[in-house]
Amino acid sequence: MNAGTGAPRLPWGTPTGILRAMAYALEVYAGDQPVFRCDGKWLFPLFEFENFMNNHGLAPAELTVHDKIVGKAAALLLVRLKVARVVAAVLSRPAQAALEHFCVPYRYTTLVERITCETEQLLLNEWDPETAYDLVKNRIQAC
């Protein structure tokens, strides 16, 4: 059983209910303990999380990231951060392919063909996490 949910433990990569009711757009856990929460828009919470992680010496291989919407850009940024697991309320098929390609365990509630985001389209054929990071960072700086 998953702690606190009463739900049976399912293999990673299968659809399931979100393990916790999400109050924030991005929540990061070390085991059952929340270590970071952010309610920003677009991909900004992932950049805030990266800064937080670097400033607090967190080991990404021990962290589970819960994100409300994971598209291809978010998936590649999470791969770049080397997090242990990803839990998504909404996961796009391109994001699913990226997580599987890089062997990142994941769970989701809803799987969609694509999310309606220009960045998803821009990164559709991109597989390098560093290139994706640079593209997103350049888009942020252009704003």
C-alpha cells in the first residue's frame, strides 16, 4: 500500500490516482516528507526547484517530483535534474516517451496526446536534456 492513501502499490509507468492531493503546481518529496513546493506557471517552478536543490544540497536521486502537468519540456528538464521518480496529474505522450527513453519511473492520472503549449511543439523531436534546458532558458530570458 502507498503510505497514507490506502491505494494498492502499482508498477511505475502505469496510470494511477495522484498519490497526494496536490495543493501546488509542483511538489517535491524525499520519501513522504515535502522538501519543496511552488505554485508558479509554465516551467518556472522547475527552475526554482533546481535553484532550491542546488542551494540546499538535496540529492536528486532520492526525490520524487509531483507536477500537475508534464509535457516534453518538463520531462526533459526533470531528466536533466536526475530526479528519482515523476508523478504527473496530466502527462503527454511525448513526455511519457522521454521518461521511458531515459528510464525515469513515472506515474500519471491522465495521459494526453499533447499538451497545448508551444514549448511542447518546439521540443517534440528533441531528446537531449541540455539542449532542451538551453532552449527553455533562452525563451525565459527573451520574455
